[in-house]
Amino acid sequence: MTEEQEKKQLKRAEKDPSVVVGVFVFNKKGEILFFSAPKWGNAYSLPGGHIDVGETINETVIREVKEETGLDIINVEFVSVIEFINDKRFVNGIRHIVGLNHKAELKDENQSVILNEEGTEYVWLKPEDAIKNERVLLENKEIIKEFFIKKKKKGFSKKCKNCEKTDEYKSGWARAQADYQNLVKETEKNRSEWAQYSERQILEEFIPVYDNFRLATNLTNFETNNTNNETNASFENWKKGIECIMKQFGDVLKQHGIEDIETVGQEFNPELHEAVDEEESEEIESGKILKQVSAGYRMNGKVIRVAKVVVSK
């Protein structure tokens, strides 16, 4: 996420709650994955993050775990809803967070944990050890106690000593499920509105660029018989105007995390480039890019279109 996108997110968070997911990832040993999270003051936290517009909750769970830990997961299940309001432990400044907690299992036990910038170290803890660990967030300990430790115990008997407490847990679970279903319905209802708002916001940023291009196309009639070289001067001014518009266009793209993929003079990289031809060159050494046929782009570091190039041989 770019700095500009973070600023917009924080600005929205001043008015609306931020809806996020948190994931209790279990391995076959029954251990839960935690990592040290700088945004929570280096407390042991869970993989998770914000739900993107147009993305289902389950898609967010799978994506966030993959991005933050490099792990593939299966058997995603909803657990509970949790809220953080004006929590000073969260250093990113978001004042109201609604968290949708889920549990999931590793798709393959042979996977390796590869943390991104969200975490600095990781640890696998048994639920019983996690609730004793001082670095685990208190809210996560409560969820572990209620949903993962007590579920291991045998079913409750009608003659149990804590039947009233059991009914309280069941009622709490029912309320959490109802809250979750209501939240899902509300999210579905607002999804199209969020998408339309996002599209409108982007289009509004491009309208000034379009207006400037339209003005520039009305200034292409240059006198050809002027002996005072005014034609060249007019053309140069028009050319500078076009260059300014192109820069304005590029600035809008950069605001949305889009950048050009470097080509000419760079080593050929099949992840970034597509070779459409090879040519001999005395200036560019073999294996490097000689010409660019069409530009390639990355968005927030991810390739959205490879660059088509001619490679030196």
C-alpha cells in the first residue's frame, strides 16, 4: 500500500469503522501461528487485514494469510466478531476497527512461513500456552479460551455444575453468529456503492487530464509560411503543453500505485518482460533489452502487464 493510499484509508477511518479479518491458523499439532506485529507494539498478533472493495470475506482471509505469511490455508470457518475503539495499542491511528475472526488449517504442513513487513518474527503456540503468553493480545486469549480450549472438552451433561455458564456461552455464540450474518448482509448491500464510489473517485482525478488533452487538440493549426520562425515557437509551446499533460497523467497513475517497468538497457526478466524479437547490437550486450515495443506496468509492486521488448543477441 502506498503512502497516499494509507492517508486516504486513515481519512475514511475518521468517519467509518475499518472492517478487517483476523485468522487463527492451525497446524496438525494443534498449534496457532502468531507473529510479532509492529503495528500492535510488537505484541503477538494474527495474520489478517482490511477487506478490499468487491472481495468476499473468505477471499480476504485467504489473501491476507498468503500475503503476510506465505502460507496456503483451507477449511476457513468464522469464529467471532471483535471491536477495537480508540485502542492506543494500535499505532497506525485507525480509531475504530471491526474484526471478523476466523480459524483455518494449513493446506500443506511442509510450507515455510515467510513474513512480509507486517511481522518481524513468528511462533507456533498451543492454545493452552498462548493464553499464558504475555505477548499475546488479551482479546485473542479470550477467543482462544472460549472457542478452542473449551471445545476440546467433552460435551456438557444435563447434570453439569456449570449449566448456567454453558447457556451463557451458547447465547453469546448465537449473538455472534447473528451479528456476523447481519454484517455480511450489510456488506453485500454496500459493496456496489463502495465500488461505484471508488470508480467515481478515480474518474474525477482523470477528468482534468482529459480536459487538458482536449484543449491541446484544438491548438494544432500552425502557420506554415511564417518567415519569423513563429511556427516553430508555437509548436514547441504546444509540445511542452503535451509533455505537462503526460506528466499529469503519470502523477495520477503513481497516486494509485502504478509505475512503469524499466526496459531498455536492463537485463531481460521473464517475470517483467516478454521478448517479441532479437536483434544484434554493438552498443547493448547480449541478454539485455535493446528496444521497448510496448510499456509494462506494476501496481503496488505486482505486475499487471508485462513489457514487450526486443532483446540484444
